[in-house]
Amino acid sequence: MNDIAIRVENLSKRYRIGQRERYLTLRDVLTRSFTAPFRLFRRDDQSPVPNSQSKSNYIWALKDVSFEVKRGEVVGIIGRNGAGKTTLLKILSRITEPTEGYAEVRGRVGSLLEVGTGFHPELTGRENIYLSGAILGMKKREIDRKFDEIVAFAEVEKFIDTPVKHYSSGMYVRLAFAVAAHLEPEILLVDEVLAVGDAAFQKKCLGKMGDVAKEGRTVLFVSHSMAAIRQLTHWTIWLEAGIIKGLGQSTQIVECYLNTMNSDEVLVSKNASEWAEMSIHLSPTVSALEPIKIDVHVKAFQTILAGSIYLKITASDGTLISRLSSKDDGIVFDLSAGQQIILQWECPANYLAPGNYRIDVYLDDRLEKPLVSCTQRLHVDGTLLPPRYSRGFANTGYIVFKGNWRVTLVDSITPSKHTHSS
């Protein structure tokens, strides 16, 4: 029993579509501790569901998930977008509560789940480092000993005394990862948020996670990179539609997962969250000699300010081919509840080599935090002519795409001052 770091039994999480879950912030916890130290936390989801509410208004992000992780194990978590991976880590991090079942975590937890989680935006980088250490139960002298190493790893020396609300998403993630990895949590939870960093930083992060694993600490690692999963993890959990579809030695589970990815099984081309419903539309098979058109339909359930679409293309083995954002081309949009928008992105002919690809599309908010995501498969057929694409910066993958966005506003949406058609 003493060698168990994480125990999960019959864990389930239900969300109501269109309703935003209220997460507890550090300020909420501190305020409650001063005003009502003996108050019990009331679960909002314990009240009965009114008969007038249709069951179709609810989705199960997780359903009857059970597993154990021993101390010192490095465990991968894989699955398509919407499979429940991030929800699982949020429950283990105590950011949200399960609807059914329970999760027992033994040891202090460091987590890196998404941009915007964990730091106080008004505090400087320096202050957030010490705050994070205090939350983990570390003494000041312990944090002092790690401080210079954290700052050097994150490469934010010039901005360490600047409030993190002024950081770029890359700076924010670099510092957040450095804090999570260097302040010696007994359990480290890392989500796909590392994709925000450039290739050099990702490589450095993977190296650090390898060091953490060698030190005997427990790591749960969510990633779409099957190469990283194979390299770092001892065994892997494969989630599909909120349930465990596979669990075992990483090489075997990854092979089964990739075989499924390359089969004719339909991916999650339409998905919904508390924020919005999104669907993507593209031809599943195209010739290398014709352009690829991807339509993204978004319907907001609540107000979204300065939203943007983030698109990632990966090969069937998990190799990153390219990633791009409408925001990089100046296309962002504001949506009110019930309003819709359609964005079309076009890839010119002869840019992608023949083969199988995975298209991941995310709806981001102004902090580049994913609100909802979809996934679709693409097969490019034919023979590649001399390539016309440019090899670009390391953080964009192998292919750099420019422009090619077209926006259609629906239901009399008032566009933000940044919104335009290209």
C-alpha cells in the first residue's frame, strides 16, 4: 500500500453543456480559510437534475475510470481530443471534483495543465515562484536554492520582476514548467501544454522530465507525441470517449493506438464543452495536386473575447508537421452566447507529402487557452512534386503556412477590431 502514489476508482465526471464550471482559485481558498475555517465545501453537482432538463444536455468526460500508479513510475496518457485526458489531470490536481468515484493522491503535486493555470497574473515571475513553492509546502530557503536554476531554465531573466500578465504565452509556459519541474513535487502532472513552446524548449522539457523520472518521482504525462510517450513512460493509459480503452506497456499501447488512428474509424470531428460547440469539415482524401480546405464551425455557449483558431497537423506516427493560428495572421473574433462563426483555412496544392495525417483544431481564448477541440483524419494521395513550402522556425513544425484564412460571420455577429477576411 505504501508504494501507491495515485489510486483512482470508478472515477466519472459529467459536464452540463453550456454551463461554465466554477473552479476554486488560490484567492478563493485563502478567503474561505479566513472567513469560515470550518466550512465544508459543498458539491454543486449533488443537487438532483430537474426533470425538465434533457439528458442530452450533459456529457460524460470520464466514466468509470480505475487504475493505480506506483511511486516512481512514469505513466503516459494518450487519446484523441475530447477523450478526457485533461479532465483526469484536473481531478488529480484538485482543480475540479469528480461526479462519481474518487481519486487518492499521496504526495505533493506539481501540475502544468494549461496556460493561465497556477500563477497569479498580477504577481511578478519572482513572486509566483515563491508562491508556488509555498503552496507545495516548501520553505523559503528551499526555494532560494532552486530559484536561479528555475529562472535560467525558463530563460526569463530580464522579465522575472514583471507581472506575468504581461508575459507571452511562450514565456508563461516556460516559467510554469520550470517551476513545476524544479520545485521537487513528489508527483508531476504535465499536459500537452508543452506544445506552446518552441522545439528547442520542448526538447529541454523532455530532458528535464527524464531527469525527474530518474530521481524516482512519479510523472503523469499527457501527449500527442507517440515518440515522447515511448521514450519517457513505463506504461500508458489510453482513453477513448472518457473510458479506458487500453492500459499496459507503452510500446504495445502506442502501437494499438496508432493502428486505430490509421483505421477507418471516425474521429471526433464535432465536440462541445462548457464554452462552445465546434465542428470541422474537410474531405478525408485529397490529391497532393489539389488544395486542402478545412472549414471550422463554432457556436458559442457563452461570451468569448478575442477568440482564435489554432490548427495542428501531425503525421500518423505523431511527428509534428506544422502548427498555425489565425491569431498569427491577425484574425481574432468576439462571440456572444448563441452566436456563430465559420472560418475556412486553405492549404495550397503540393504542400503535404502523400500519406496519412491528423488534423487537430482548437478554439482558443485571448490567453491561448483551449476552450474546445476537434480532430479529423486526412489522407493525401498521389506523387509529390518539388515542394513549394518553406522550412521555417523550429516552433512551427516542418512547414510554414501563411495567410489563407477566410471568415464568415453568422447571426449578425459584431466582429472585434482585429477580425478581417483574408
